Amino acid sequence: MDQDHDMPGMGAMPPSSMHGMRRRMMMHMTFYWGKEGEILFDCWPGRSTGMYALALLFVFLLGFLVEWLSHCRLIKPGLNHVQAGLVQTTLYTLKIGIAYLVMLGVMSFNGGVFLAAVAGQGLGFLIFGSRIFNKRDAVKGSNSSYELLKKKREEHSVFSP
């Protein structure tokens, strides 16, 4: 009985193409430190330190942009429900697409890329999501999220007493 585990109809690959395939299939499965690797695109950033720094900056900015899109208020009060819904859906779709790019960058298992993604999202949240710079969500005399939510519901309720 043939013990060869090749799939039926699949011929063996020539040795020259196996070498290229082996190079492409090697992927880190644990975190590593270094500038060599592929992040998001084939052969990028390559072996250049400058391109690696650019890749880290790119991932940082993507993470920062995800947080901005999560907390921005671009819907103008005068829009009707359909227009507001379309703007909201477009922004959500853009945010999710960029978030997936950040996730794929982190899946390169490069420690620098991981730190750049976390730093970008952390700084973005600090600026756009925390109470440090976002004073309009703060309620005097209340620090609880429950009180903020209750106040917002009362503002938007049609049946408020």
C-alpha cells in the first residue's frame, strides 16, 4: 500500500518552487523582536530600519484613527434619520475595516507592531474617549456612568416628566 500522503491528482512540486513556497509559508507563531518580517503587505517593511519605523508609525496611526472613529460625533443635528443612519453606517464600516487592519498587523507577532497598535489605541482613547479632554460628557457632582446614561436618556426621551 502506498504510504505517500499526497492528495490524489496533486503532483509533487518541483524543487525550485518548493524553496520559494517554504520562504513564503514561514510565519512566526510567537512574539519576536526585530525589524525583519512582513506586516500587512508582501515584503513590507523589508529589512530597512527606516521602513520598519514607517510601518510602526502606520500601525500606530491606524490604531489612533480607530479610536477617533469610535468617539467622534460627525452626525449633524439637522440630518434626517435616513441620512444620519447612512453616515453612521459608513463611519462604522470604515472603523471596522481599519480595526481589522490593526488586528492583521498585530498577527504578524512582531513585538514592535503590537506595542505600536496598543499605544495608538491607548492614546486615541485618552484624547477622544476619556474624561480628561472630553469635558462635555462630565456631569457636575456625578462620577458614575449610570448617572451619565440616565441624564442622556432623559434628554432624548419624548415622555420626560
